Amino acid sequence: MKNKALIVQGGWDGHEPEQVARIYKDLLVAESFDVEISDTLDVYADAEKLKALHLIVPHWTMGDIDPQYVRNVSEAVISGVGLAGSHGGMCDSFRKNVDWQFMTGGNWVAHPGNDGVEYTVNVKHSSSPILEGLDDFKVVSEQYYLHVDPAVEVLATTRFPVADGPHRLNKAVDMPVVWTKRWGVGRVFYNSLGHVADIMAMPEVSYIMKKGFLWAAEGKTLYGDSNNGSYAASGNTQIYTGMGDSQ
């Protein structure tokens, strides 16, 4: 049986959601996924459908979302479904919904210099095998400044400042570009690259996304095989009350 993935695309047209979603689909189909693309957030209304997936791939920039839809996605990920996305399509999705930000691990706040900034992506060779074999590389695009969950495992960074701005008088910082985190037993993967389809199609960037998709989806299989007293296996998915308190 093939793994099932759902890509949800839409929101701000500047991030070329349809074109990027096609790239996502091609990457997943090449790895034998059964892929559905939705252009409406209403697909998140079906909680049981979401829990039957192996992977949810959001690519929806800005906009508003029904808080119940966020709870449905959250419960699916808590149960083991992977969540993986890029750029503003996952971490600048719903600026008023802090629950989405908590689950995904961060949120965009600025891109000094706007589009066209040349910067280096520094790959961190850590305990995670996801980016094995990938060297540092340069990209000309938006350089994302994010507010980031301290619980994430950072797999790649970029150095700020490059472009001018009020942040320049602070010390230099290494900003996460790629990270992973856990939400319940679900695996969450994020890559801040991918402003437009041409950037997502770069060999390095598409490689990062493919590896992230596979890693996130694998969590569903591992959870189903082990069921070893983890957060979801112990029944705790129904008692978490943190979602929705601030909406």
C-alpha cells in the first residue's frame, strides 16, 4: 500500500502555490506516494481523513483559518502523521493563530533586503541523517528572519546580517533555515527556502524537501510499528488543552 500525502496549496499568489505544489507532488510521486492536492482549507475539516494520511504538506501563505481546522491537523500530527513544508507556505501561514506556530516550530517576521539577497546556507552535520551528503550552498532569494521554537533541532542555518536594516547593530546571529521537531509522536519538518518555484526547483532545495518529506512520513510507520507508550500511544492526544486558548 502506498503512503498517502495531502498537499494544501493557496493563500498569497506571490509564493506561486500552484507551481510549488506541483514540484512537491512530483517529488512525492517519484517516491511512490499517493498524492492529493487541495486548493481549499476545508479539506482540514475531515479529522479522520487527516489521521489516515502519512504526510500533510501545507503551502498556504497568510490568510485566516478556522481554529477547528488547526486542531484537526494538530491531532493528526500528534497521532503520528508527518507535517512538512517550506517558506511562507508553512511558517507564515496564519499570523493570528499561535497554535499553528507552536506546532510548526516558528514564524516569519522579516526578510531584510527583500528578494534578491545572496546568502549562504550552512548545513549542520549533526546527529540527524536528513541532510547527509549536502554541502553548504549559496542562494539568491529572500533570507528569512524567523522567531523560532527553542525546542527545534536545527539542520541548517544562515548568517545575519547580510542586508541593511535596524537589526544590523545587534550581534551577528545564525538563523535556522531547516529544522525538525516533534508534535506528539508526529514528525515536523520545515525549510525556509522556496520563495518561488524556481528556488524550490534548485537541486539543493528540492533535495532538502524530498529528504524532509520522507523523514516526516516515516514517523507514521514507526509509530504504528512500535506503539510503545509514547504520548499518543498512552491516550494523551485527547487531554491536551493548550490549543485554542489564545484564539
